[in-house]
Amino acid sequence: WAQSTVEAEYIIQNLAPFEDQIILDPLMGDGTTGISAVKLNHKFIGIELDKERFENARLRIYDTIQP
């Protein structure tokens, strides 16, 4: 299920306090951590075995970076 980005943003801000750090999510799911990472100006690497979930995450993250 899709998680809120609030928790992910809190964790990223506290564990990666400087912009442009690389955030790795080896269990990406629907991309919540990736969305939060992009919002906080970090680079993101996500891994997901389920092709459908990966594509959904990719689109959600892409939508975050589009103006």
C-alpha cells in the first residue's frame, strides 16, 4: 500500500541532512521514498522486482520532478 511521504521525508532529512546525497530504497514498492528524496533535492536509486509496481513508482517519481 502507498505510504505517506511525511514519514519518509522526516527520515531522509535526519539521516541525509545535506542536499544531493544518494538515497537507496531496495524495496521501492510504489516509490514513496523516491518521491520524498526528489522533493528534498537528493538523488535516488530504487529497486523493485515487480515490474508493474516499478513502472507505477517510476511514473510517480517522474511526476514529482515535472514542473
